[in-house]
Amino acid sequence: MKASQFLISTLKEAPADAEVVSHKLMMRAGLIKKLGAGIYSYMPMGLRVIRKVEAIVREEMNRAGAVEVSMPVVQPAELWQETGRFEAMGPELLRIKDRHQRDYVVQPTSEEVVTDIARQEIKSYKQLPKNLYQIQTKFRDERRPRFGLMRGREFTMKDAYSFDRDQDAAKASYQIMAKAYRRIFDRFGLVYRAVAADSGAIGGDLSEEFQVIAATGEDAIVYCPNSDYAANMEKAEALEPVGPRAAATQPLEKVATPGMSTCVDVANYLKLPIENSLKSLVVATDERNEKSEIVKSRVWLLLIRGDRSMNEVKVGKVPGLAGFRFASLPEIDEHFGCEPGYLGPVGLKKPLRIVVDREVALMSDWICGANLVDYHLSGVNWGRDLPEPDVIADLRNVIEGDLSPDGKGALAIERGIEVGHVFYLGTKYSRAMNATFLDVNGKPQFMEMGCYGIGITRLPAAAIEQNHDERGIIWPDSLAPFTVVLCPISPDRFPDVKAAADKLYEELMQAGVDVILDDRNERPGAMFADWELIGVPHRITLGDRGLKEGVVEYQHRRDKAATSVPVAEILGLIQARLKG
């Protein structure tokens, strides 16, 4: 490709609404153009990157035995109603009606459609296993789309779905995909971690996220430097402290804490360690009828240490707390007779279910709200001042330095960007949609399923967050829009420069190198700035003076300076660098 034929649309400044590095650089480098909130056009330079992502994903999915299909972007609501997700997915699911007022959705994922295909096509165990995948447009109606392609509304995703006859076969299919994902992300040339994860709204119990490591990542990744343990913050287990609980040494005392409604303020005011305080969190669960009307609500009190943060995913897994919400002020007043900030488990106005974190269950002489404005209780102890806790569970986020669940050291935390996720689903969707096959005994069985996603358009943004400097993007070879750029200096003034650039361009093309020749006659500074911003990893500069000495200049995007290379050796150098 020659630059004069291509569309290069770099900008000196990023738009004002661009927040993170990848959004700024993708806009400035002309990879994307904003059309609406969370909706972007992929410009030629950006589309080349996306096509390279797709090619690697497609090659490895095919290699793993998956078969490509393409499912509709607009899907009948009836399928989603079969699984209950038409209502359950909430406002992120874009619902539309056709001219006949029939309900449809714009797909955010395709479990329902692919399960419908499977129940029509797969009749016997002899047809299993099967793995169907697509690379297709998705839409999620994000409340607050931001960060460019990192959290957009319309995006491209590779989603695959495996079908097996039993759990063992399904878990074998899962492992095939997990290995394929590792090959995919290895080929991208990015630093990543595969971490144990929660399955979220899609369901299932065996799950891993693939996280590109980046300081600007939204997700916290928990890992043990001494072992293979890695999990996202939602999944990482906080171990129970070593017991037993210490005996009470302080009397129960009501102390004035005027205007002190946070654990930090109370601990500072009383000159006590914040580790001795408890945080009271009041939540509620609702029982609904067939019309989704609330018929009964139940209020719960969660207790965690004052310096800890609640893990909502873990709380939602406590029996009875699935789908919990934070309690309303009237509900809080009904049970505590007090406003938030001074709540505690002693002297309740109305009894409720109490769930305590593992750490809290072993605490003694602690501080909590007195259920009276401007007052707290100190010296509170289990068994003496209130009954032993109803339920003990892991409710908190881990912190750096906590013991690793595998017993091999302390935990560390780094930031990551989720770009892939693999799930074992079991029969969640096949059972809901009656997707069965006849097993070897002639009896119908529900298909065991797995689900495997990669954010195709999110991945380039994640790669940029990991690979950039003050001048622009630094693409890995496998993802770069062009691998090599030829930069002739003043070819309009020096025919030998133009001839040498054209000759080298042809040689590189014939050798299968993805090269672009910048024939725009730009000034060297402007030309170099464009390609450094765009991030092409290998640059060859041809100048009249150098050619008279028989050399060109080679510079990798990460190099601080160019290196002189004999003209006769430059093709071999590029080929060697690309193989390495």
C-alpha cells in the first residue's frame, strides 16, 4: 500500500471527551471516528488492526476444531423469553419492535440463538461434541459509554459455544478452548494473565478471564507471585484469620461521637485503630410474584471490618442474598430506628438476619454504631453483648499482602483489562430451552454447554493501554496496521531516493511483508510524527546522502535512535526481526 492511496487522518490534539490513553491515541491516529455515544466508525487504519485480530482468532479457533457460523444481530424476543433473560438482563439489553409490534432484541450475546440451532440440528450423541463460533457485531446499551472502544455500546466480539453429552466431555471442551485462548493471546504479543473469575449474568461455575496487564485497567487482578494462583477481585477468596477469637477485655460502653458517621472518623476521634471498628451495611431481598410484583421483602445486616470494602459478587452468593439491593431509608428506620452512619447489631428495633465476614466472626472488643445519632458502642463482643452470628461468609475484597488461598505466599494486586472470558455453562440454557439429544441408551439428555468470548474491537484499545509512549502507539508486530513503513526523504527532489524506495517496497511486498510506502512528500519531521503516532513498529528511512554511502536507516518504534544498515542487507534484517 502507498500512503497517497490510503486514508491517513492524524490529529494534533485528541477530542475533549477522550479520557484514557487508548481513546486519545486511537482518535489522534485516525483509527476510529465517533458517530454517537459509544458508537464509532472504524477508519481504514483501525480496521486493518481489527482484521489482524480477527485473523489470529479465526486461525486458532479453527485449529481447535470450532466451526464458524454467523447469527443475526436482531433476534426474536421469544428465544430470550424462554431463558428469562428478556426481563432479567435489564436496560443493557436493547429491545425493539418491528412494524407488527413484535418484540426483538439487538444481540449483546447469542446463547439463546445458538441453543436454538443446536436443538434443531443435534439429535444424537453421535453428533457431539460441537463448537460453533462467530465474529459478529454486538450491542449493549451502556448507561455511561466511555473510554472509546473500552466501554462502547456497539462492538465486535468473537463468541463460541460448545455442546457436549456430559460434564466430563464439556469440561474437556472447556480446556481445549482455554488452551486455544492462551495461544491466541501469546500470538498477540501482549502481557496478560488468565485469572479465575465469576461467571456473572451469563451463568456457569467454571470460568476464567483473560486480562491484558495495564496500569490504567479497570479490573483488579489478584495473584500470588510464588505460584500460579490468579483471580479477579470478584473471585479472589479472603481466607479466614487464624483463630481462636480473643477473650473480651473491655466493658460494653456507649460513647459520644458527635458528627462522626464513618469508621475512619470514629476511629480517629476515639484514638483507636480502625481495624477495631465494624462497618454496618444494610441490604434487602425481594420476593416477587408471577407479574414481577414485590410481595415480600427481607432486610439483612452485613458486618465487615471498618477498613475493608464489601465484595458485592461474594455477598450475592450467600444463600438467600441472590439479587440483593441496598435497603431503603424506611426499611433501615423500621429495623434500627436510626439513620445510616450510626447503625449496629446491638439493640435492634426489629430483628433481622445478620451475616458477618470471616474476620468479624473472630473479632473482640470492637466498635459499632449504637443505633442512636452521634453515638457508637465500644468494647462489643460476640456471645456476651449479642448472640453469635447467624451466618459467617467471605464478604470482603482481598488486599495486597493477604495470604494466598493456595498457601504459597502473600497476594499481590495489579490492574488489567478484560479481553477474553471462557465459561462452563452446564445445562443452564439447554434445560431452559429443552435442547436435548438421544444418548447411547436412547434416552433424551440435556446438552452440556460452554461459552467463550473475545472482545475483538476492545483488544486493540487494551493493546494501546499497554504499549504507548509520549509520541503515540507502539504496536506489537502481530497487531500493527502495517508492519513496516518506508519513509523516503524528498523523493520529488532526489530521483535516486524515489527509485530506491520503490524497489525496496516491491521487494518487501514480494517477501510477504505488510509494508506501506509514504510517498506523500511530507517533511521528515511531520512524516515521522505521523508514523510514531500511528505506531508502525519498523521504520526504514531512505535519504540521498545515505544512499550514496550505500545505507538506509532502520529504527524500531521502541528504539531511541536509528541504525545505519547496508541497502543489500535491509530486507534480510526486516525478515529476521519479524521472525524473531
